[in-house]
Amino acid sequence: MEFEYWWLLGLPIFFGLGWLAARIDIRHLVKDSRALPTSYFKGLNFLLNEQPDKAIEAFIEVVKVDPETVELHFALGSLFRRRGEYDRAIRMHQHLLERADLAFEQRAAALFELGQDYLKAGILDRAEEIFQKLSDGPQAGEARRFLLEIFQQEKDWDKAVAMAKRLETETGQSHARQSSHFLCELAATEATHSRPDAARARLEAALEANRKSVRASIQLGDLEKNAGDVTGAIEHWKRIESQNPAFLALVAQRLLEAHREADKLEDGLTLLTGYLERYPSLDLLDAVFQSTLESKGAEAAYKLVRDELRRNPTLLGLDRLLEAQIVGAANPERRRDLELVRNLVHSHTRRLARYRCENCGFKARQFHWLCPACGGWETYPPRRSEEFDLAP
């Protein structure tokens, strides 16, 4: 293909068209930029320079100058809530709701955000009122989940049970574990007010909701023991082995005391020793060791702990081994040496004797069914920190 000189005549035309297009784009850009407040560009500049606090203040100025910026209202409200500035988040979303020209979907979204603001701020009655309004709209599922959270925080367990059932029916997702805990909470209240029959009915409902509810079995055993039925209490606590044997550690002392009351301490000790062999646990070891030391003496307790240490070496086991040696030591000087070593080991084991939430890592000396930090149900395994550290 040969080059034709007349093609050069088209170059000025192409350059002219390009210049004209650029001028049009620049005019649009200038027009759009003039329509935006100066504070908007200041806010962007602060964000680029990693100055979020100043950026927020600049964007607030934008909202004051141009109240039509709905999305900016939403963004700022969510940002305030994440930063813990709940009052400012509430005001931002309330300002949105005051607008008469807000579309239905935007109004529902603003109301939903305001409900979350109140919930985070701990103003539960207003949050509940808002989510009740939204529970029949397009955001019904999320609203009901927040209502369930509110009922838990308010300890309104009857409403929590009803809402959990409704969510389970509508979503198909199981809330059996939560429901069983709600019913156990109701049973505890009934027992506190000396209504054992009502408490028993609640616990049976908890087991109907969740056959694996260890907590219901524990509380049923407590009810039977308080009623004087030691044998019935033992049967309830023994059922835990088929539900989740790891939780047997929580009822080890209960089982020993119940067998002692029934004049069957040897049977109880044999039962717990079998549990210890099958389901090693620091709490089980401690219970069996103390009972063996009291009933059979230091030598038997020493052999028990020594054999357990060989199977599962732990500092608590070493602590109990030293305790048994101290009790059986005839030489005063040797006893003092053993006490010195044991004191060092014991001070360290006390720091390890804590339960740890699997969800958030919060540690506590006492076992909790509901984590006080993250609010998760049954997130505390019945194991001490040392057992976590030794787990493969």
C-alpha cells in the first residue's frame, strides 16, 4: 500500500476534533467540580494524608452545605458507629429520617441503621421498638436477629425462646443450642423462686430442643439432689457421658459428694477413675486425687497421680504429685524441700487454671455458659488453659 500525500490534509481535522472533545470534557469536569463544595475536596485530601478525624469534620461541612448527599449521611453514620461515637451516629441517621423527600427504601435503611446505633449505645428499648417496626418489611430477617440479641441482653428469655423458634421456622437454620440455654436460664429463675416443678418442666423442654444439652442435665441433677433424690441426681449427671464427655469434669465434685451421701464413695471413686482414664482432664484428676488422698492415703494418691502423669504430663499433675509426697514425707528437711518446689509449681499452675473462650480468647477462673466478653453461648470448653497449650 503506497502512502498518499493528500492523507496529510486529514491531520488538522483529527487534531481539531480531539481538541474540541477535550474542551467539552474539561467544561463538564469544571462544571461538576464547581457543583461540589470545597469541603468535599478538603475531606478527600485529609483521607489521602491519613487524617481521618479532619476528614470527618470536612465531610460534615459538606452535609451542612449540601443536605441532598444521602449516601454521605449513611457513610458518616456508619463510620461514627464503628468509632464508638454513638451520639453522632444517632443524630446523623435521625437527620436523614427528618427529610420528607426520602424514598421508602432509603427511609427503611436509615431506620435500620438507627436501630443499630441504639443497640450499640445500649438504648435497648428504642432499638427494640425500631426493629419491631422493621420485622415485617424487606429487612425482616436481620431485624429479627437483632431482636433476638436484644432479648438476650434484656434477659427476656421467654421472648428469646419465641424469637429463636420463629427464626428457625423462617430460615431453616437451627437455634436448638441457643433455645436450650434460654430455657435453662428460665429454669434457674424458677429454681431460685423455689418452684422445682416449673424448673423441671423448663429443663425437659430444653432437652427436647437439644438432646445434647449438658447444662440441662447438670441442672436436673441439681434439682434432684436438692429434693433429696441422690440416686436420681447421679443418673442425670452420668448421662453427660453420652452427651459430651468433656463436660464430666464440671460434675466430678458433684458425683463424689452424691456418692458420699449415698454411702457409696468407693463406687463414686471407681466411676470417676474410669472417666479419668477415658477422658483425661485436669479437673477430673484434681477431684479423684483429693478423694483418693482422703480415703486411701498419700501412697495411693501418689501412685494415681504418677500413673496419670506418665499418660498426660501436666504441671497440675506435678503439683498434686508433690502434694502427695509432702503428706507422706517423714523427714522434716525433705518435706521443706518438697514444699519449696511445690510452692513454685503451684504459683505457676494458678495462672494456668483458667477457662478460655474459643471465640474471643477471653479467660476466666470460673466456667461460663455465656461468654461475658463476646456473648457467645457454650464457647468455653470445660478445659483449663494448660490443657489448651498441651493439645496437639
